[in-house]
Amino acid sequence: MARTRPWVVVPALTKIADPDLELSDADWGELRPVEAQLRDEIRGRVLATDEVVAATRRPRNAA
């Protein structure tokens, strides 16, 4: 199953954890799919089959 990779997550979490950093709309556009994937993995490990992950990722990537 396709999982969020640490080399994607760690920089994203480091960026949003910086209280002095002002995030632009472009930053949020890059971070939202990472956040959504992490949330999906935490909430639905049992339900997150390859097909479900692919189906939820398609519309998020199209936005």
C-alpha cells in the first residue's frame, strides 16, 4: 500500500511547526495533500486499501 514517506512528511511537518513562518497559499497547496494522506492513514489504517488510497488521492491531486 502506498504510504506517506518520511522524506516527504518530515520537511512538511518541520515547515508547519515553525511558529515564525508565514505560509503562503502555494505552501498550503503543497502541504494539504501530505496532511490529508497522514490523516487518512491515522484514521483508517484498516480501511485504507490501495484502491481507497488511490480513489481519495485523485481528486486531491486534481485540485
